[in-house]
Amino acid sequence: MSSDAITTADQGHHLADSRRRIAARIVGRERELELTLAAVAAGRDIILEGPPGTSKTTMLSAITQEWGIPLLFVEGNADLTPAKIVGHHNPARVLREDYSPENFVPGPLVEAMLQGGFLYIEEFNRAPEDTLNTLLTAMADRSIAIPRVGRIEAKPTFRVIASMNPYDNVGTTRLSTSVHDRLNRLAIDYQDADAEEQIVHLRADADRPFGENLARDAVAVTRATRTHPDVRQGSSVRGAIDTTLVAGQLAELREIRSADAEEYPETVYDAMIVALSGRIHLDEAAETTPERVLREIWEDRFILEPAKAAPG
Ligand SMILES: Nc1ncnc2c1ncn2[C@@H]1O[C@H](COP(=O)(O)OP(=O)(O)O)[C@@H](O)[C@H]1O
Ligand SMILES: [Mg+2]
């Protein structure tokens, strides 16, 4: 067992308390939080596999804040070389002083190791192979050898958290089995509708001016983008948050005061265009546009099933 693992009953209590405090800042996600927390408390690294907007960053920042450690973000892409995550020697100082540990500028991996933080690599599967190898070595050894600097030892709370989007299929490397063998994994799906409504209330103050209606409608139409037959990947809760915020401003501009107003449905539609059209990714074969897809979804909600959208 790793020396970082939480082993004693005493620390077990401590972990349960800390879970309670973390949970208080997050809507739902009890199971995902418990499993992620168990993995990192066990001293392990983990990959969170889920589409954008599924509380990954929210959970990680709540955990690192509770632990009082930094959360360092890196986006995985083709430009993420090993030198970028490890760090480099300041070239001007190298010219003056030659290479030395003092003129080394740490990258996020070394920073996370030194500070005992979480290194969060989003879109892990977009990073080049040699970068993945550097990370795997650092994860396995909990230390890293840097030429002309020496060996950097990670503090005990250092973790690598990776994420990837299962819908993402362009420009990605298929992770090798040896990568998978070195990571724990948790698949995370979209929140349920109730949780999404709560998140919208929390982030968009949806109570004004449309009462509960706007949050419910924004969540319903956003969720419908995920199951529309022409859509490969729909919008996350971020689209529902923005639909709510934009509709609120449109209502103000148009002087609409309630969800009973005749103009309310069309206002939601206009907000959907702004907040959702760029967040839905159509199937390659689909002969339609995001706007047409959104009109269909809107008609389903406001014309075919007006009972569901009715004030109440
Ligand atoms: N469980 C949650 N509790 C509170 N807010 C959330 C929750 N999940 C998502 N959010 C909000 O939704 C947005 C996207 O969430 P985020 O955690 O950044 O998703 P991800 O990192 O998976 O892309 C953020 O504005 C965040 O505040
Ligand atoms: Mg995120």
C-alpha cells in the first residue's frame, strides 16, 4: 500500500468529514465525489471520462480547496510537449550564467509536484505520446529527473487527474493499454434534470423574472439537444446556464415581466440561438443546421407539449 494512502480509522473519520464539507459546495454528484475522493485519498491518480460540463472541474476544485492545495490546469493538445509540462531553463539567463537549477522555470507538472497539488490535464488523449510517457513516469516514480537541475521529489498530495471526452474523436490518440493500466478511471455522465435545474439556479439566478419556468425550460431544451437524432454531441449544462442568462437580459430589453407573457416562448428561442447553436455538434451526415435543430426542439417544448412548459 502506498505511504500516502489514508489507513487509520482516525483518518477515515477525517475523510468522511472532509467529504461532507466538499459535498456541501456541490449540487448532487454524491457517488462521483465519493469515488474520486477515495481514489485520490488512496494516493492514486485517476482519469475522469465524461463530456464537458459534467462537474469535473467543480469537484476537483472543491477537493483541492478542502485539502488546501493548488489545482493546476493544463489542456492536452498537440502542442503540449514534455518541455512545456516539465519546464525549461530561461534562455537569457542561461547565456549569462550557464545552466543552473536557479534559472530553471518549472512547468505545471514540476510546479504540482513541488507544491503537492493536483495537475489536471483536460483532454488527456490529445496530448502527444512522449508527453504521456513523461507523465506516466512522474506518476509511477513520484519524482522526476531534470537535466542540469537534479531530481525533484513530489510532495505526498501530488496527483495527476486526467480527463477525456468520450464523444471526442478528431485529433485524438487512442490511449494505449499501458496508459490505461496505470490509471484509475471513472466514467461521468450528464447530471439528471433536477440537478441541472439546481445548478442553473445557482449559477444564473434564474428566479428573476420568470420564476421557476425559465430554469426548467432552459434545462429541458438543453437536454433535448443531447438526444436529437441529428446531433453527435449536445450541449452541457453550460448551455442551460447561458440560455437562462441571455433570456433574462432579452426579457429586460423587451420589457417582458413574466413567463405568462405572449412573448416569453420566442424570447427563450432567441436565447437558445445565442446560447446553444455553437454548443451542438451535428452528425457529419446530417443535412440540417444547428438553428433548424433548435427550432425543432423549441417547437416540441413550446408548441407540441405546451402543458409541460406552462406556468406552474
Ligand atoms: N455539481 C455541480 N454543482 C454546482 N455547479 C456545477 C455542478 N456541475 C457543474 N456546475 C457548473 O456548471 C459549469 C460546468 O461545470 P464544470 O465542473 O466546469 O464541468 P467540467 O469540468 O466537467 O467541464 C460550471 O459553471 C459549474 O459551476
Ligand atoms: Mg472542466
